[in-house]
Amino acid sequence: MLIIRILSLLIAITTLIVHPVQAKDMVIKEPPKSLDKLYPPQSKQPKWTQQMHKLSNHFGGVFINLKEKDFENVDKHADKLVEEYKKTSEMVPEWEEYFDIKAAEAFAAAAKTHDMARAGKASGDLGKTCGKCHADHQVAVWAKYHWPSFHKIKVIDPSSEKEVDFHKFMKQITGSFKAMRVNFGEGQYGRAAKALRTFKSEYMELKSTCSKCHTTDDVKRFYVGGDADKAFAGLAKELNAEKPNPGNFWKNVGLVGKTGCKNCHLTHR
């Protein structure tokens, strides 16, 4: 088990309800082995995620059709929700305890009264079963099955023009980024400018990393695109000025860090 301080947990995407997760100490457990068969490479499709979407659609379908007074489809979605909920409860034996079949059946029965208030009230107990499982396991599942591994990716170091391990390259680019910031803070603008040139060349090389998985230009330049170009131009402008403006410099440092580094890490880490 790995105890991790979650400083800013943004992943609260649930399928039946939105279940907010607050910053706290969390115990991240390895997902059960039985889940492996429901995700690539053992499965051609991410079957578990697809099953979550089915549940979400039927759950939402009940309320959408209640609002539209399409009661025939309310009943269809209610029945399918119970059917898929039971099926889901058997897919990962280790998680069977999270499911409450009676709560699903009670919700379906309430939905079939075609009374929005009764359906809403009955949805609470069912939603809690989903939210509890998501709170306990969603981060671990995302980490193992959704966030790609970078261990096999190589990057060309623009300084040496040699291929290096991705993680080694990330340490290198972090060092260049820090060198620029530290030297600027010390008033060593010449050194900061030199570090900026190195940092920019390394940062832009990351486009080749993106293109190993992403093939369209808009995605390849999602983190290394127009915003980054503007930020680097702003940094260079300040470092080439006779009297650099600290406010403008740090503003552009923030743009690179937030639109590029942080957003990529939140997606892929």
C-alpha cells in the first residue's frame, strides 16, 4: 500500500452521481487482479469502463424520460439499470460488497411510479453504493489502466542529440527550468537567459514525445502550442531587456508551468 498526500485531487468523475473527493491522506491499493481481464491488453476493449457508461446512461435515462414524461422509456431504463447493475456486481468478485441489489430494485420500483420526487429519493441509496466504490478505488484504477506508461518512450536530447530515457529527460528539463528561475531571482539575467534557451529547446522537443501516441497536429501541440510560444517569447523579451520586469517574467513562468507542465502531468501522471 502506498500512502500519498493528495494535494489537489481533481478526478471526481463518477458515473451515476458526482461524488466529490476532498484533499486528504489516501491509501491507494492495487486494483484486484480480476479487473485486468476487463482492460487492455487482456481485453480488446475497456469493458469495465464501458459497463460504467451503461449504468450511467440507464440511470440518467430514467430522469431524462421522467422529465419528458416518456414513461415507457422510464420503465425500460429502470429495468435495464437493474439488469446491468446485477451483471456489474459479478464482474469483479472482490468488489461485490459495494453493490446493493435491493437498492437498485427499490430505485427501479420508485421510477416506475413515474413520480420524480420518489425516484429522486430512492436514487440516494443506490448512488451511495457507486460513490463509495469510486471514492475507494477510482484513483487506483485510473493510475493503472488509464494513465499511460512512459517507461518505454525515448526522447532526443537537443544538447547532445542523443536518445535518452524519458524520465531522465524530465529530470533534465526540470533542472533547466529551475536554473532559469533561480538565476533570475538572483539577478543573474545572463545565466537565466542561457538557461531559458536550454529549457525552451528541451520543452519544444517534447512535441516528439506527444507524437509517439498522438497523430493530429492539434493534439501534438496541445501542451506545446500557441500558449507556450507566447510565454517563451515573453520570457525572452524580459531577459533581453535592459531592466527586466519581474512581474512579466514570473507571469510567463506561470503560463508555461500551468498550461504546459501542470496540465500534462494532471492528464498523464
